[in-house]
Amino acid sequence: MPETNQPLDTDDIRLLEEAAAGCAKLKTEIAKVIVGQENIVRALLAAMFSQGHVVIIGVPGLAKTLLVKTLGEVLGWKFHRIQFTPDMMPADVIGMELLQEDAETGRRVMKFVPGPVFANIILADEINRTPPKTQSALLEAMQEHQVTSMGKPHKLDEPFVVVATQNPIEQEGTYPLPEAQLDRFMFSLWVDYPSVEEEERIVTETTASRRVELETIFDKQKMLEFQGLVRRMPVSRHVVSYAVAIARATRPGSPAASEYVREYVEWGAGPRAGQHMVLAGKALALMDGSPTVSAAHIRAVAPLVLRHRVLANYQASGEGIGSADVIDHVLREISEPHYAD
């Protein structure tokens, strides 16, 4: 196994300190608009630093759209909101070729007109309300950072992150995302109701006359530097082994699986889960100003990475056991491996 625990150099340490300080400012700016939801904000920022896509699940009225819009504003990214509906077509997302007249020559030519996916941060609102044909229009964009129209590829601007939302209440007229698309998302975040104090503050502030001025903390070029640093963050072999062990323990056919997993899990997490745990752990380490990734970082992101990748079986559903229960069990069972120096 190749060694990945090379320390950061002096320039990278300075960049790390700048990123950690900037992250604190980002949280402060977001808190001017968003009340509470600190864990969700931290997870979203980790996704931005690692350029990972996120699906947010929550009932209406919990400021999911406002949170993503605010995040785009404080990052200085181009933001587009796409409201998915049952009649939406792929061209409504990626764009289309239109016949246009050249002003100089007078000739008519086919020209690509970019769709709303051409932005830095995309809010795919209620993504499960559109048919699979249109959902799949995002697959290439999310994985390859490009779209193809009439056989021609068109690169998307960097950075590029998709934040999708789903409403867990209304199931009529929805099309659940296939596992292949769900696996493209780094995190699955569940937004819960605010506390009493937070809800009272929300009601008070949103019914008053006030205007919030948000400061843009980073330009896009600086954020791309931070994203490059995330990739260079050192991670020790035992931390990588810990992430891999967690992912493998969710697979009922694996020798590493417990009897509990074999009994209640239909399908476990694939290799991308381990990749995302380590990458998200690197992002958390950068946000914390830590020069290396710890097992605590992996444990913190594991539920967010695994929640949409572990499928409970029919027996588990009958006994009221869901994927979150399985993940809690796995994290209790798997201890951090240690290697001798």
C-alpha cells in the first residue's frame, strides 16, 4: 500500500491556516441568515472544500433553499436554482442546440445555448419530482464536470457542486433516485426541525424589517487552491484502513460483516464510500486547521457518507430498523486499526 502520510510543506501550512480562518468567517456570515443547523452548515462546507455533491432531505420550510443560496453568496460562486418538475426534459437542464443566424455572414448555424447547469453551485430542488430521464442528465455533469449535446462535450466552470433537495413527506408523483445516481452524492444530510429557541428566533427575525449584507469570503481561485490542498492533505495508513473497514462491514456478503448486518442489510456500501470518507475527512481536517486526518474525522463523516449507500432489507423494515440503525451498529463494532511505527 503506498504511503500517503507525507507532511505538508511550509507553503501548504500557510494555506491551511488561511483556509481554517476563512472557514470560521464563512460560518459567521452564514449565521447572519441561517439560524442554528451548525452540523448541516459544517457538512456543506466540507462538501464545498472537497467538491463533493450533497443531497439534503427535509420537510418544507426548513430553509434548505435559503441555506444553499446563502452559501453560494458568501463563496462568491455563480448560483442557479433548478426547480425539478414531472414535465422537465434533459435539455431544460443542460441546454440545447438552437438554429441561429450569424450576424456577419447571414448564414444559419446550430449554436449551443447553455442551460442552468452551467454555474458553480446548482440547487437541484426536489430532484425526485422529475423522471429518471431528466435525473440522468445530471449524471455526466456530476461525474465528468461536462455535458454533451448533439455529440459535442461542453466543459462546466470550476468549481462545480450539485446540492439536491428531496421532500420525504409527499411521495405521490415522485421518482426515487436510482442507486447509481445516489452514489454520486458524497453526503446525504437530514435537516431536522429547529429547537424552541431557534424557532422563536426564526419567527422574530423573518417577520421584522431587516436587510442582511453578506460578505464574500473567498474568490473562486482561492477556493480552487483550498480544494487542491484538500487532495494533498496527508492521511495515515491506519486511518485509510479504518474507512475501508467501516465500508466493508456494511456488506452482508463480506467476511467482515457482523451477524446483525447479514440479517438486516440488503446491500452495503461500495468502494466510493471509503473514498468519500477519506476525502471528506481531509476537508474537515483542513477546516479545523489540522495538518493531518484523524480517525475522529472519519467517524464524523461516516454516517453522512453511508446513509444513502446502505439499504436495509424487508425484515429490517418490518422490525423498524433503518439504514441509520445499521450504521450506528457498524460504527460501534468497528474499532480503529493501529499500525506499529
